[in-house]
Amino acid sequence: MKRIFSLLYIITVVTSCSDITDQNVDPKKPTITKAEYLFTNAQKKVVDQMVSTSVNYNVFRMFVQQWTATTYPNESQYDITGRKIPDQHFSVLYRDVLMDLKASRELIVPEIAVSTSEIAIKQNKLALIEVFECYSYSVLVDTFGDVPYTQALDIKKYPLPAYDDAKTIYKDLIKRFAAAAVILKANTQDPNFGRADLVYNGDAASNAKWAKFANSMIVRLAVNISDVDQAYAATQIQAALVSGVLGSNADNTKLNYLATAGNQNPLFADLVTSKRDDFIPAEPFVAAMDAIGGDKRMDKYFVNAAKPVPVIPAGRSYVGGTYGEANVFGSYSHITSTLNNPVFPGTLFDYAELQFLLAEAAEKKLVPGGTAQAEIYYNAGIDASYADWGLTQADANKYKLLPKVAYTNTASGVTWQEKIGIQSWFALYNRGFEAWTSYRRLDYPKLLPSNTSKNRGFLTVPVRYTYPGVEQFQNGTSYTKAAAAIGGDLMTTKLFWDKN
């Protein structure tokens, strides 16, 4: 696994020994690299961006009130422009991920492939680039709404790219995911990027897992879009299920980080090496888990420090910090040391998320089975979450019997949206972006802004990032059209699929 470091920094230098222009070549700044290294860099950059908790890059855990801040609560009060968070998110995905993927493709396309195996390997590489491009664009759409797409990445031809309609992008991404999955499923006898693939290791067997990831992404996007195009969503989900989605936790899409500097999970830098106590669990999340009781995952998510001892209310196991306000680190429960581990994996998709998406799909009649099938998916989601955090099936079974957890126990008037929404929120702990998306789509859990946020004019939790400030100045015409098209460049402007 030492390959992360080597692949990110090893590059190929072209040398010559007969031209005086050699004197102008800086060997420390090579002009030629390899497609594999560009792909590795893009892959790691996108995972880093999604798992980071740096307030300069990723505040989704705070938006969905799983975490809150201590000394600097600005971001949990929805100040995202002070540190230019939208600019950073936009820049990482376009510049560091999509541009590297584009460059990788441009190096692969001209490669001469003669044998059947060479042709298959080339196809697999291009399909995997396609998968990561589609994933990155899906994150951009689900963060901002309309974004540059058809004119993106071609700086010479489109220095000021237009913004595309988000729903149109969505449907094209689903089409591209499906096509890539077909290629990857057909070429399971040959590898793709080999050890340059930091997630599934790039061997021949990895193609099937990448196809499952692509199909699972179709399920995610189709469930998102289902409230505005139900028939289309149903068709896409059912086709993805036939093609094959994640089958268990063994298929989870995770990048395994290393202990060496530069290759560690970004959480380690944010929580440990920074030597700052900036983050603690948020009370809305901790209290919700405690209110149900009996959830063994709490011991995997939180820890109570011995000194100073936080004051734990009667009947409680842990206590979170006041959301959206400054907090004293020692007065509350802390984030488990499990997440402080430099090698803790970074997850893009897991089996638990898929099961909760399918439970929702069953209730919406996007897949057959109705409530009975939804309960099966719902329970499988809880089972998968428990197993992924190292808990037993017996623990999960006991938890599922609790009245507030049992799917068919609706005596108190609890809806399926609330059941699935709450359990998705719990299972997607430490996956802030996906938890935020689930919250926006299901409107559960019922989250409220902090008092300080209300005083700043926020009466609801933000449902999108505002567009990057740099776009307003450098790409003003396109920005103005996009802002008008989505209904205003506000953090309260709902995305096209978030209409209920």
C-alpha cells in the first residue's frame, strides 16, 4: 500500500543529450507524466475532498449537525464565504480532479492497443475515468445546482463556460455510468489501472466492483430525481439492479489510507496533527441516538474524556456540543479515536447507504415490493452499518426490535420518511455530504439552525452552497444566467430534485 506516495509523486522525465535546449529543462519540473499518475492523483483528491473536515474545504458534517465546532463556530453558523469554502470545493473538483482525469484520458486515447487484452485494458481505463468524472460532476450538481458541464474543462475553446441545466446533467451522468458499467462488466479478464487504482487495486476482479459502484451511483441519482421524474427514476433503478449493484460491505468503495505523511486520511491532519480541538459531536445528533437508546454504534462514534469529565445528563450516555455556538472542548463528549487513525478508510459509497436508498425506492414504488420490501432493505441497511463499524449481527438484531427503530411500528404516527431518514442519518455518520443529501431529499431529521444563525437571517438549514465568488467576477455572464435559472444564488434555494 505504499503505492499512494510513489504514484502521486513519481513522474517520467524526457531527456535528450544532443540539443542545447537541454540547459532549459528543469529536472524537478518535468513536462511529461503518465496516465496512471494523473488518475491516482485525481482519485485521491476526490476522496480527500469528500472525507476532509477542514473548514476550508468541507463543512457538510456541520450542515447536517453530526459535528459542531468549538472555538470557531462560523461555518456551523453558515458563514461559508469567509473562508471561500465554495471556491475551494469547486476548484478541487474541477482543477484537481476533473482536469487530471481529462489529461489522463488524453494520454490513453492515442495509445496503440493491438492484442485483445491490450484493447480490454485500454477500455477499462477509459471506463474507470468516465466513472470518476461522473461521480465528481454528481457532487458538483448536488452541491451547487446548475454547473459548467458541456463547456467545462476546455479552457482554450470555452474560457468562460456556460452552466448546464442540472436535471439534464443528471440524466447524462446516469447514461454515462450505465455505459461504463457495461464495459467494465464485459472486461473482467483484464485489469484497468493496476496498482494506480487506490480503491479496488485495479486488477481484473476490480472491474466488477467498479461496475457495481457505477450502478449504485445510478440508484443514488435516480432516487434523488424521483420526485420530479418518477417513471424515469424507476426505469433507471431497475436497470441498475439488473446490471448489478454493491452486494455487501465487501464491495464498499473505500480508499485505504496509509500511516505515512501525505498519504494519511485528512481527518488525521484535522483532528490530530493540527494539535487543535476544533470539533466535537453535535448535540442534535448525539441526543437523537440517545433518545432511541440501545445503539451500540454510539460507542464507535463517540468517547467521553476522563479529564476534564463532561457533565452527562441523567439517562444519557454522551453529550454533544451546542450546535452552531462556541463550545468548550472538555465539557462535552469527543469524536472517537477510531476516526483519528491515519489509516482510517475514506468512503465514497457503502452497502448501508444503498440499502436505505432502495428502501426509499420501494416506498416510492420505484421498485416492486412496497412497504414489505422497504422493510427488508431498511433492516439490511442497519445490519450493514453495524457490521461496518465492527459490531455483531446480534447487536443489530436487538436494536431493530426497539419500538422507535422497528420499521412497521408506526403507532406514534411516524412516517416511512422519518424512519428511513433518521436511520440514514445515523448510518451516514462521518459521511457528511451523503447525510446532507439524504436530509435534503427526505426532510428528516428535522434540523433547525442555531440561534446565532437565525439572528444572521437563516431560518432553515442551508440546502446548497452558493456559487464560488471567483465565478461571479471571472465568469459573470454565465454566473448571472445560472443564478437566475435556479431561482437565486442563495443557500436556501432548493436544487431541482429537492421540491417536496
